[in-house]
Amino acid sequence: MKKRRNIYIVLFFTALTIVLTVVVVLMWEKVLMPPFYSVIEAYYPGEANSVARWRWQQRFEHVFISTVVDVIVVTLLLRLVGRQQRRLAASEERYRAVFEHANDGIVIVAAESRTVIEVNNKFCQLFGCRPQELIDKDISALAWGTDEGETADSLSAFLDENYCAEKELSIKTSSGALLPVSVSCSALSMDEERLLVLIVRDWSIRKNLEAEKAEMQRQLFHNEKIAALGRVAAQVAHEVKNPLSGLLLYAMHLKSKLTGKLPESELVLCDRIISSVNHLVGTTEQIMSFARPVTVAPRPADLNQVVKKVFQLLQPQINAHHIEERLDLSDKEVIALLDETSLTSALINLTLNSIQSMPSGGRLTVKTGRSNGTSQLTIADTGCGMTPEQIEKVFEPFYTTKSQGLGLGMPYAKKVIEQHQGAIHIESRRDEGTQITIELPAEK
């Protein structure tokens, strides 16, 4: 196609030259030749100068015609070449911009010597070097993967194929970290040499997205499993609650009938029955409250007053465990958007966990304040603490390390805080204690 186009151009300019020559000859003969001949005859008069007149006339005629035709043709050629050069320059600038600003690394390699001919900015960013450091360097000598020999061999085999849709490799960045990449290769035949074009794509983002997707699917499956378990547990608790209430009434009625007829040592058995039934009723209530949806109606309230109310309710447990309480409450009101009833229940669960982690006594510190536009509450204890594995599972329903407990207090507290558009964070070390930080939206 290109050769045929060149033939057409040659034929066009040949025809143009012939037409221009005819036009210039006619113009010379009709317009310029008579006055020019008159001037020559004036300078060389008579028969004796006829040969000189003829020579000057022929020489000037040939020079004029050829010069005018050449000037016109060369001018047209220069304009055509200039226009083509401008087009080539604009096209080269566009392709250079695409090459340099591509999101993937691109490197052009000589097929025979495997040396780098040209690289773009993204490829240099991946390897953490400048283009001058890569030009004329063996592509296999770059830091491909951990085992340079094995990876270089796999890269050489990959390049020998001349074309491959995609292959996973890894490169070692300037910081020494391994970066997963995909490499595709295609052959390019030029006039006198063969080139290989390698496109290197950063796969770390894709790997992270795949890992996040897998984690989301795992979490979704886990949540569905927990939700199903919660529904079953709530149904069981609902079925058990009414019989338990009946047992409680029967036990209390039995104790009232036997009071005065049996010694106190025998009546203690009735008290134990009542206590056990009350414990079971509390357990069923806890399961049902966790399974049902949490609905909150946040209103502006002082977080300090909520904390004081919680400690008033838990004062018997604090005294029974010989806990030293420290309330480091803000001097100013800490107004937050919260539902007092549900948040009080959540804080009771969190505080009870801290109290129960110190069976031999300890220090319980509660601090309130504002930071970064949020109302914050910190609960810190000096109890047994948790391992990283326990911290990871602490918000999973029915996970507990206590001999008696359902493992629903922490998940319920988290659900309530998240319903408040807040967040909860845990820091803990084994045998050093635990700190729980709660962030709630502040009332402006």
C-alpha cells in the first residue's frame, strides 16, 4: 500500500513538471522572449554578431525555463514535505505522551541482544530507577523476583515465545520489597531489526482487591451464619422463657407454703431453685435482646451523666471485687447524640467485663472528653488482659473465655455503638489490662 502510494506521488510530480514546463515555455515565447531578444540585438547588432546573439538567447532561454520550473516544483515539494513533517511530529508527540503517561510500565527490548532500548516513566517507577540506568541494560539482569537465576530463566523462556497474553512475575523494588506484576510480550518487526514490547502491570492493587473481596465474602458468610444462629437461639429462648417463668412462680409458691414447716437448711434448696431459674431467665433475656434489632433514637445528652448512672448501678459489683474506681470525667459537659437506654446497657456490659477481669481487685479508670469533633469515652482496667487472637474474636457472638457467660455482651455493645454511628476500639496486653475507647458523634 505504501509502495503504491509512492508511485502515485512520483507520477503526479512528473506530470506536474511537464505541465509547468509547457506553461513556462509558452509564457517565455509569448511574453518575455520578444523584449529579451530586442535587448540582445541592441547589444550585439549586425551579421557579425549573429552567433553571439544566438548563444546568449539560447543560454538564457534554457536557464530561465529550467530555473522557473525547478523553483516551482521544489517549492511545492518543500511545502508537502513540511506538512508531512508537521504531521509526523504531532503524531510522534501524541504517541510519546501516551507512552510516557501510560498507567502500565512499557519497555522496548531488542529481540537479539535482549537489551533495553526505551522505557516509560511507569516502568522506572516500578523498579525505582531512572531511564538512563536501564537503557542498553540486559532486561534479564533486572531484579525480577527473589531467585534471580530461576526468574531470569523463566523470563528468558517467556521472551522466547515472542507473544504471550499475560504471565505473573514479581519484581524487587528499590526498597527491597517484592511487587507482584503481570507481564505481556509481543514482537514488533521493523525494517532491519526485531523488537519485543513488554507491558508490565502492577498487580498489587488487584491482589489487595481480591483479598478484600475474599474477606468480605468470608465475613458475609460468617454474619449470615451468626444471624441464623441468633434467630435459632432467640426462638429457643422464647420457647424456654415461659416455662421458666412458670417454674419461678411454682418455686416461690412452694417456698411460701413450706416456710415454718421445714427447717431453714431445707428452705435453702428453694432459694437455690429460685436463684437458678432467675439466672436462666436472665440468660434467655440476654439472648433475645441480642437477636432482636437494635433501634436507637439519638438525642443530645451528657455522656458524664450516663457514666455516673452506670457506676451507680454497678456499685455493688465494684465493692464486691474490691475495685478501685477512678472517674476522670471532663469538667465541661460532653454532649453527644445518644440513646441513653441502649447506651447504658452497652456500657454496663463493657464495665462488667472489666470488673470480672479483675477477680482479685484492681483499678478501673473511666475518662470522658472530646477529640477531633467526637465525644470519647475510655474504659481502662488492670485485669488479666487479652491475647491478639482473643482481641480479634472478642466481638464475635457466643465467643467467651469465662466459665459462665454467653459471649453476647461485647457484640451487643458494638452493635449499639455502631447504631449510634460511633466506633469502638480495644487495646489489650496479656496480664497488663485492657483499654476500650468509644467514639460517638458530638452535638455541635
